[in-house]
Amino acid sequence: MPEVLGDPPSPRAALFWNGTAWQWALVDAAGHLQIDVLTIAAGVDVATETTLALALARLQRIDDIIDALQSVATDRLIVRGEDQLFSIKGLVRKRVVAAISGASGYVQSPAVPAGQIWAVNTIQAWDTTSPVTQIELTNWDTITNYEVGAERKAFVAGEPSSWTGVTRLDVNSRIRAYFSGGLVGDTCTVAITGYYMTVEV
């Protein structure tokens, strides 16, 4: 292969054609090629700006997706309308044994805590101390009682009334069991089972 600089070597220069004449390349003191950009063709800067704007918009969308991830124990995707999706967080199993509220009064379940909805599927209630003539079960929202079920018969002391179905309780709501014929000081029981859901905010 012939020597680029000849043999013996002699100086050579890299030449560039500018359309009219040949010109040699510029190099710095370290021998690095120097190319100066003096002008940009019309419209190139605008096209570059548009491209950068599109790239920025896409990066913003990625950032929005990252913001949709909520770190609570583990990342999860927040989805529009998820507060309307059916899901079960855990089971509800509650039993309260307490003195009746008064003659023919009631005993009630614990209140639903904030951020939860309870779906109650079974209720049992009985008066351990006295026979009663009716046991009425209600869904009480702190203001109004909504009847869930009532059983009318001659209950002996300790005989339960049982109900199955679905009634839902929101925050502070309770299941109340009323005992017709119950006496002041009677010990009564209300037991519920079901499941609970969390409320998205």
C-alpha cells in the first residue's frame, strides 16, 4: 500500500471544495479538525424547536403517568372510576354482648370506621336474660333506623333470631337489634359477619 505522504514522506493538506475553489482544513494546536458553523439554513431552527416541543410533550405525558403511581407500601396505578369498582378489603366479624338500652330497647354493633363500607351478610341477636316477643334488626345511620328484618314469636331466653342477606353500612353506621319485651338490665347479644371495602378519596 503506498504511503499517503509519499516515500520519502512529504507534507500533505486535506483540501475541501467550497464550490468555487479548494480550501485547506483548519486544525487547532492539538491537531483536531475545526469546523465553524456560521449560518443555519432558513427554517432549520424552527423545525428543531418544533421537534423539541414534541419531545417535551411526550416527556410530560411520561411524567403524568409517574404521578399516577401512588407509593403506599407498593406502587399501584390510580385509574379513573376506581372508586366505583367492587373489591373486598377484609372480613367483618363482630359480636357485642351488652346490657339492653332500656325496656324493649336495643343492643348495637360497633360503628363503621372512617374510610370503610361494611357489607353485612348475617345477623344474629338474642336476649340471654328474658323471653321476648319480637327481635327487630335495623341499619342505623346515627339519625334514622332502616329496618332490615324482624321476627315475631315467643322467643325463650337465649334463643336467637337469625337473618341473612346484604345490608351495607357507611361511616358511623351500626346494626341495631331491638328486643320487644326485654327488661332493664337484660344481657343481650348482636353478632354480625360480612366484609368491608375501603372508600377512595
